[in-house]
Amino acid sequence: MRADADMHLRSVSPRAGFRSPGLVSGPKRHYLLGSALLSGVIVLALLIHAFLAPGRFPVRVVRLVGNLHDVPHRMLVGAIAPFVHQNFYAVDLGAIEQAVGQVPWVGSVRVERRFPRTLVVYVSHQRLAAKWGLGGWVNVAGALVHLQGYRPPHDLPAFQGPVGQEADMVVHYQRFEALLHPLGLTVATLTLSARQTWRIDVYKGPVLVLGHAASAHLKRFVHVFPQIAASLASMRRVDLRYTNGFAVRWNGASGDQHGQKG
């Protein structure tokens, strides 16, 4: 009985080198795991490709939001039309913004996806700061724009200066207007020379000449304005580039006369 028992125990004990059928060796297990992972990636890529295919999930609605006054409607629709039937999830929003931004009188553009399949296009109207002397207009951001076929506002000032200085001229114009407006004065023409000399043609007033420290020079004019306001209509040119004063050229006079010091 004891020998039979021993044989029985040996018969059920694992033999040397025996592996359970349910287990896989290390290298083979890694190979199968890598293959499964690669297959999963391929399947996922195919699903994404099918999901983003041009013919699937086309854009259904395009909403235009903003002040569209003066913006040519046909050109705006034409700029958006190529994107309408594209895949809602894959359509290039940046390309839409660029296309719409080329339409005259469009200032800034922002496009958003709105689920389930709506594109919202936010459009701001082009805001002009001045007429540009060499042709075109300068917007409030300081960019030179051309709006052929469309009539700009009549009350814009005129800028004349070196190409590439448009943005700097807008900044200075805003500073000058802030100083002159409380005096009831308006900038009709703003000129910047190659030597960085500023000239302000005041509407129904004299020409103001400013140097590199343009804002400081103009503040001096504002400071003495109450003393010279009554004579303003007789002034043709006021040169404010002097350190401690200014020079005035009067209507009908042949030369400048130095004004108040300090």
C-alpha cells in the first residue's frame, strides 16, 4: 500500500522541464503583447481616419456674429463656402479665419466649433484710424490696408510718413488727440519726417512742429494755451522744439517770433 501510494504521488507531481499549457514564455509573451498593441493602434488609426474622412460629418450650420456693416456679403459668403461641406471635426479653423480676414472691411476674425455641427464665425468691423498719404488707410491696430471700391469715413485725419511707421504714427496720434481734444482742437494731418520730426496740422488752426520728445513738447503748448488762445487764429506755425519755449510764425509774417519761455 505504501509503494502504491508513492507511485501515485510521483505520477501527479510535475516532471522536470514541464510547463503548464496556459503559460507562455517571457519572449513569446512580449511578442504577443507587442503584436496586440500594434493591432490596436492600427485599428484606432483606421477608426480616426474614417471618423475624419472629408465626406463624413459635414458642417451643417455657419453662424456669422458681429458688426457686418460695409462688409461685402457676397465676398464673405464666398470666403466661407469652400469649408461648408468639409468634416466638422477636421476643418481647419485657422484657414477659415485667414480666408475671411481677406474680405474688405473685415478687421479681426475668430472661428469656433459649436456642437453638434455648427461653426460660429465672429467678425469685427475694420476700424480705420487715418488715410495714408501714399494710398490706402491705416487701421487702429497700425496696419496698412487697401479697401478699393469702398468709401471710408470723411472725418479721418491724413497720415504722411515713412513706410513701416504706420503703427507708431497711430500711437502718437492717439496721444496728440488726447491732449488737444480738451482744447477743442482736432488733428487734420499728421506728418512724420525721416528725421523723426512731427508736424500736426490742426483743423482750422496753426501747424504745430514737434521734435523727438513730441509728447513733452505738445504738453508745453497745452500748458500755455489759455494765454495764446485768443491769438490762435492769427498763428500760422508754432515750433515747439525749443528747450525753454516756442517760436510762432504769424499769418502774413516773414519769420518766426520767439514765444513764451518756460
